[in-house]
Amino acid sequence: MAEVTPGKMGFEVALNDNKTPVLAAATGDTEWFIGVQASNTNSTVTLTEGAAGTIVGTIVGGPAGIVGESITLTRDEGTGKWACTTTVEQKFVGPVETCDGV
């Protein structure tokens, strides 16, 4: 969660400023770096741009039971609210209100 959650704020800034959210340094006036890198020792991150965008973190570092699992943050285009779902067992994620696991 800590690897992808900070990207929500950067994503919102990009949308509010009519820019494209990106996972690397912005290369022009139409892009905005959301503050989350595409890869690190714990995860790889992808995003889908647009008002109903997603930020997906796939776990590459950690216990065997969670490596390869993913956490997906999805933005509702109509309300702007973010929802979290994951393929990780709920006991590793915390309350369902935080993120809905399996």
C-alpha cells in the first residue's frame, strides 16, 4: 500500500491541471509526475490515465505468500473517490475499509 497510495495525490494534481499523470519525470508541459516510481525493490507500478484511472502495484519483494500479488487503486470518474482492491489475503492488508483483499 505504501508504494502506491502516495500516487493518488499526484494523480489528482495532474487531472486538476489538465495534465497526463506519469510514473517518470515529466517530459513536457502536458505531463505530471505523480510521485511514484515505476519500479523499486518492493514493487512494480503501472497506471492508466484518465478521469477513471488506476494505479496498480505488483509486489516483487516480500514474503512468498504475497510476491506476485497486486494492489489496485481505482478512481471513480463521477465522484473522484478512490477504491482499493487487492489479490493479497485480507489478513495481510488490514481492514476491508482500507483495502478489499481476498
